[in-house]
Amino acid sequence: MTNMRMILSKIRVVSAVVTTATFMLTNVFWAGDLAAQNHSDPIEMTLGDPAATVELIEYASLTCPACAQFHENVYPQLKSTYIDTGKVHFRFREVYFDLPGLWAGMLARCGGPDKYFALVDLLFSTQRSWSGQPSAGDIVARLSEIGRAAGLSTESIHQCFRDSEKAVKLREIWEENRQSDNVRSTPTLIINGESHSNMSFAQLSDLLDEVLNE
């Protein structure tokens, strides 16, 4: 009986997380005039040496299949060859073309800067399992499972999904970045201010080496 109570209690907690997150984040996504109240700005997620002579900004949606492929086939070599060696300062900027992309971005930030890029990698590698779910509630439930698998507690995930002020601010930042860098598709790569579309590692390496040798 005790085990049954525990199971039912867990089911109720997960159900509450899914229901609340779905309701709140749907309202945030579509209600663009919702006011943020004295909430600290979300920090920009970066890797590498800030003093590097080359800055690479990647604009990516966590629901974008081409972005997932980029992170599977290009990003690991980019990181080991250029970012970890101090040659490139890397900025990752989330794109919110859809509601699930915003939810995934909220989850990625739930573990703070130390876990952010690991969560982004996990969200890209499991993209089909959550982005293709048939309903908003199913997507949030699957994202919650992914968060728990990454070591986040159900309560912390609940709190992250309930942070409507941060969701509003993230959308505002994205809109500002979209306009300033004229982002129309993903992934978009900005190398020292010059915009480029998706490419292979060989093509990206040639571009980076050219800029590094200037």
C-alpha cells in the first residue's frame, strides 16, 4: 500500500508539472505583451577564451533537425579544434521559432551555466523523442524526463518551467538578436560579424583558419 501511495504521489507531481508548465509557457509564448517584473536578465552562454581574436555566434533552435545534425557532425570538432584551444570564443544563442523550442531552452538553462551545454547536447541528441510528441503536454512530460535523466530534480524542473518572467525575457532577447543579426534560418553562424549559413566542418575550418591568419 505504501508503494502504491508513493507511485500515485509521483504521478500527481509529474502531472502537475506538465499541466502548469504547458499552461504558463503557452501563455508566455503567445502573449508578447506580458510584462517582466524586476527579473535578472538571462546570461549569455559561451565557451572558450573571451580574448580570442575570433568570435563565433551560433543561432540554433533546439527543435531544428539541421541544428541537431550540426551539433552531431560539426560541433564536436569545432569545440576540440578551435574552442578548447583558445582560438575561438563561442556564443550559443537560442532561436524560438516555436513553443517547444522555448520550453527546451528553459530546460537547458535549468541546471545553470555548468550544465547548460551538456543539456543542449542531450536535447539535440534526443530531439526526435520529444519534439515529435503529439501534444504540448506530452512534449513537456518528455522534456521533464530528459531533465531528470540529466540529474535535475522534478521540483527544479517545475520551477524553471514556471519562470514566466525569464521566458518573456528570453523571447525579448531573441527578437533583439534576430533583428540585429538578420537571422532568418537555423543554424546561422556569425564569424566576427559576418553571417554564414549551415556548413560542414571542412568548410567552417577553412573560414576560421582564414580569419585567424588575417
